[in-house]
Amino acid sequence: MRKKRICAIGIGCLISMAVPGAAVFADAPLPSMEAPGGEGSAPAEESSSSSAEGTEAPSEREEPAGPGEGAAAAGGTTIIRDSQSRTDYSEIGPGIGLDKNAESQNQENAGTDFTTLTVSDPVIKPAEKYSYEQMKTDIEALKNRYGTAHMTVNTIGTSADGREIYDIIIGNANAGKHVLIQGAMHAREYMNPLLMMKQIEDALAFYDTGSYNGRNLSDLLNQVAVHFVPMSNPDGVALSQFGLDAIQSADLRDRIQNCYASDTAAGRTSLDFDTYLTRWKANARGVDLNYNFDALWNNASSTWLLPSSSGYKGIGPASEPEAQALVNLINNGCTWVAVLNYHSMGNVIYWDIEGNQVKAKSQHLAQLMSAATGGYQMLYSGGGGGFKDWLQLKDNPVPSITIETGKVDCPMPLSEFENVWAQNRAGWALAADFALLY
């Protein structure tokens, strides 16, 4: 079995350089130059609910090791080869040196940077448990308040328990370029749908008056359609938030109880059932969706062979309706230029994998995002099976990064949201602006 270890990437030089349009928050502490600590050999479900101050534990692959994987692999978040161990991924990448004359002209004609504006009496209000039902209500409220001229709401599939998966398009749905922002693939990471819904309201509220990187939002969104899939795993979110009664199907409820029984018998958890559910990552069928995509799937680092709260990759690539919905969206004929995947936690950005066919562009996107967040570390990810991995490896690959928000264990308390919002408010606009470079 391949050995994995985490490599920390220095980002200090990037933050000290002027990057157009990258809003660096002066009060955000720079992350340690050492790799964020993993969760060690203890099962992920049993880690404490709050990390020590300054600890940034990445979680793209944070579930416990399967049988025979060993304690050293339990953190399993990244792999790094000796030839890459000294690489400074934060060096300025292609395309950052923009035409200064064009940039100055854009800024002279642009409105106010939207990140300095405040939405009056916003529709989207922070909540400790931002639920699927609240999201549906808020989508309708956004339509009522801002109209539908700049907002298109589609459904791209239905979850195993019958919940619709929403694709909310902001801007010109027929634009020549498209970017995707998706979140909550892991159930307990449900602060990210709140982040994304607030990003949507920002885009609508300041569509005609705001700007980003010296370009009016109306001009940016006329050229680039921004798709938001705020809750890719709605069943899992409901289960993590409200327990077994949130699942409508009796068969799925039985399956979830069987997951607990097998995880308990295998020593993967010693939590009581209700607490175990709050830590749930998978969909309602016990499949970890971030292992369920056709990207090195046969060699995916998860070796757990039974449905579980985390770490089970399913019976085959895209076997789950939620994963298939995202695959179908990407295969819909649009010209996809960038994808952001919001996960939690760690304040890090995963940007690469073995065989990445869009390595330079993915690195460039990660560099810009690292600067905009105030210094999220850039890490190489391994293991396979992830949505980002599939996007980077498939035919017609798409630059893609995974952004791990927050610094405490999931589900994160609402007190963490202020920092998450400050660091990631501009993410969607940065991705759209990036699309225009290519």
C-alpha cells in the first residue's frame, strides 16, 4: 500500500506580493509552515469537537483507516513524493501578470468592489444548522426579492432519500464560459451551504452596482455563468443535523443502523448512536461521495468495504445518485473553466493529484484563492475517487481545487462562520474572473 504523508506548502511569499483582485485579510493569521496535523490513529468520529487554537487539520481524506491500513495512514489526507517535498507551490503561476493598461481601464470604469458592501436586511441569515428545508425556502425568497433575470434555478438529480439537488445559476446561463461552486458533499460540513447561499445573495444584490478586480459584476456575469450546487449531499446533511428521523425511507434508516453496528463491531467508533450520526459524512446509503468518482477509483485510498458513516467508496464509480448528478452536470455540454469544491476543515487548499491534466491552471487557481483567503495552505492530495480528482483526470479536464474552510472539527459551531465568510466571500467572483484569463 502506498504510504501517505502530509506536505505543508509555504505560502508566505505569495501573500507579500501584489495579486490583482486578491483580497487579503490583514487580520487573518498566516498558517503554520508545518503541515496541519491529522487526526492521528483515532477514528474521525471520536476527535474532539474543537481543535486547539492554531491547529489546522486538513480533512479531504480524514476518515479512519480501514483494516490493515495502520495508524500512520489514518490521517491519509495527502501523498507527496520525495521529488516534490521541497516544491514551493505558492510561487506566482501563469497568467497572474496581467495587462496593466487594461487593468487600469477596467478599474476606472468599474463600480464599487462588492466585498466592501453590505446587503441590507439579507434574505440569507446565519443559522447553527442551515438545513435543506431552509435552503429551499431561501431560494424562493431570493427569487421574490431579486427576481429571476439574473438567477436560474435547476435541479440536476434526486438524492437516495428523494431530495432534489439544486443547481443555481447566477448570470448569463448561455455564457460561453461556466464555473461551478459546490459544497456539502460530506454531510457534517453543512456550514458551507450557508457560505454559498450568502455568496449567491451577494451576486444578486450587487449585480448592477458592484465590481470585482476592477470589472463590473454585470460584465463579469454576462461572460461567465456561475453555477452553485450548495448541498450535494442533502440526505447526509439532514441526518447529521436532525438524526435518524430526518430520513424518510425505512430501508435507508435500517441501512444507517447497520452502518453503526458494523462500525462499532470493527472498532471504528465507540460513540453513542445519536452522536455518531452528528459526525456522519456519507450519503444515506453509507457511501462516502468523495470516494465515489471515476478517478483512480480502483486504487482509492479507502479500503473499508462496508457502508459506513465515512470511508466507503461504493460498489463502483458514480454508483450514487448524488455523484451521478454532478457527473451529469459537468457532462451537459457547457464549457467548464473552473470548479471550486467547498469542504471543511483545515484552512487549506488541495489542488493536485497524480496525472493531473490541468496542473498549471489548477495551481494558478489555488494560488489566487490562497491569497484571497488570507493564506490558506496549498497541499497536494492523493488517494483518488474525489470529485476534484475526476475533474482533473477525465477527458476534457477542468481546473479544480478543494477549499477546506474553518479551523475546528465538524460540524462547526456558528461562531466559526464569521471567519469563514470573511476569508471566502469573494471565492465565486475570483473563480469567474479566473475563467476570463483562459
